[in-house]
Amino acid sequence: AQARLAQAQRMEALGQLAGGIAHDFNNVLQAVGGGAKLIEDSADNPSRVLRIAGMVREAAGRGSAVTRRLLAFSRRADLRAEPLDVRDLLESMQEVLAHTLGGGIRVKLEVEAGLPQMLADKGQLETVLVNLATNARDALSGQGTIELSAAAALIAGEGARRRPQLQPGAYVRMSVRDAGVGIPPEVLAHVSEPFFTTKPRGKGTGLGLAMARGFAEQSGGALAVESELGRGTTVSIWLPAAEEDLRKPHRSIADVPVPAQ
Ligand code: ADP
């Protein structure tokens, strides 16, 4: 219970960090945009243009600092992949989510029997699953069932053509499914871009899916979002299955082949 509390606090801290980054970045963009507008209005005043250009350059410098903070916290070197039992992980997530998502949400598990272990950073994966489940909760307006499922996925032949972002091989696919509001096609194309959000100010950071995708790709896997307006959304993450020769605990993810972009 203590470990779960620590995990929940860590997630809260991550959420606050992400919120802070979004806020800081927004301020930088406003300074750059406002500066550009002032320059446009000052075409006949070269010394004023130069002064404002200096301000814009400083704002861009602050933007770089924000980006460095973001990169530092999602650094590839921070990922510590270890072989994980999918059922154990999802069962403990089910319990964590029951506490964090609120009383109106039921979390249902659907885990295929005989799954291979998967190779991933446990803490980061848990954070990602909490983010996905929180999105599902929001899509359900806090009332309904979220399904967490896991199945083995062998990427070869036809499957490899359908999932070009994955190298051929054995994976575990985990999905978070909701029968919530769904996502219109023109929005779906952008959902995993950093800072993209449709939520009201102060509610969404637009980093949840971007971080989830970054995590999946850096782990040698992939992320996909499928959705139908009015019917619901399924977010799937493929992570490499731990093979015999990979079953060394705390193997660095940098050693794991990552698919070409
Ligand atoms: P945030 O949740 O902070 O907005 P995300 O990157 O997690 O950031 O999500 C980006 C956007 O994708 C959301 O604002 C929402 O429009 C859409 N989205 C994500 N997950 C779902 C879902 N399960 N159902 C409906 N829309 C979703």
C-alpha cells in the first residue's frame, strides 16, 4: 500500500511538472507572438524593431530551457527496461486506478493466458497507463467501464506491413478501451502531438499521449489510437516480448533495437 501511495504521489508530481511545462511554454509562445506583432507594427522605426527582436530572442531562450526540462524528464537513459509479468502489472494497476479514477469508474481486465513477459520500464509504463486511463475516464465523464486488455502480438508478414513502425518480432499489446465520446477524424490526426489538447485551460496539458508515444517508441514498441466519434476510443501500446537472452533484470533500453523513424 505504501509503494502504491508513493507511486500515486510520483504521478501527481509528474502531472504537476507537465502542467508547469505547458504553462511556461504557453507564456513563451505569447511573448514570441506578441513580439512579432509589435515588429510588424514598427516597420518605420528600426531601433524599436531591434529592441523587440532582442526580447523575442530572449523569449526563445526561455523556450529552449523549458524544452530541456521536458527532455530531461523523458530521457531515454532514464528508462530501465526489465522483464515484466503483464498480468501482475495490470492487476496492480486495476487496484491503483480504482483509487485514483473516482467511484463512477469500473476497471475491467482482459488478459490473454500464457503471455510472454514484456521488456519495459515498470514505473514509466505505470505512469503511461494512468494517463491513458485518466483520458478514458474524462471521455466517459467519470461514469462507466474502462477495459484494460493484453494479448500477444507476433509482427511478421501481413502484420508487419500493417504496422510498419514495428520491427518484425514478438510483442505484447496492451490496450485501454473506453466507450466514451470518441474523437473526430480531424482531431485524431493530432492527438499524440506534444501540447495538443481539447480540454479546458488548466485541465489538459496535451502531454499524456505524446509522452505515451515517446515511451512506447523508446522502448522499441509503438502506440496507436483508434477512435470512432460517439462510440469510444482504444489506445494500444506494443512492447517487445522479453526473449530468453533478454531476461537480464535492469538491462538498459539503449541496448534494445529501436525501429527506424
Ligand atoms: P490531455 O489529456 O492533457 O488533453 P493528451 O495528450 O493525453 O492530453 O490527449 C490529447 C487529446 O486527445 C485530449 O485533449 C482529447 O481531445 C483526446 N483524447 C485522448 N484520449 C482520449 C479518449 N480516450 N477519448 C476521447 N478523446 C481522447
